[in-house]
Amino acid sequence: MDYIRKIPGESKPIPAEAVQKGEVYIAYSDCYTCHKEDKDSVGPAFKDIAERYPVQQAYIDMLAQKVINGGKGSWGHATMSAHPKVSREEARFMVSYILSLKKNQ
């Protein structure tokens, strides 16, 4: 994933409760069909996503919207399916869990 640009910026702490809730929401979702925690699959590894984005509310909101609407092009040619039944709050918790996997978090 050398071609994926890391976005500079300071990371804020993530509350432990948000991480725990996000981990549960992901466990009950279909996320692991296309993502793995530490290796590429159909989509990027969660740890690669965590390394790319700083932990900031703007990125949590943007990535949560991608979970809900789906997306394409951020990680090459893979397309992420939309998940319209996931609430905005649930998606934010899911993203918080993913970003908590950042090495220096």
C-alpha cells in the first residue's frame, strides 16, 4: 500500500467506550467479509485505514458516511458496498474502533 498517501494531522484520543461499542458493531456486521484487521483482503486492512487517517472528528464523520453510502477509489479499484441500515452513530463507533488500531494511539 505504498501508493496510499497518509494524511498528516494530530490524532485525538478515542474514548474506550467508543472503541468497545465499535468493535461490537463491527462483529455483528458484514465488515469482515471484505476487511481483515491486519492484512488486505477485498478491501484494505483496518490497520492500514487507521494509519492513513488522523483521529479527528471530521475524518470520523467522513468515514462513517462512507460506511453508510459506500465508496470507490480511496484504496485503488475496490468498491465498498453501501450499508444504508447502519445508523450514523453506529458507523461513527465502527470508525472509532478502526482508527483505534493506529500504532501510536
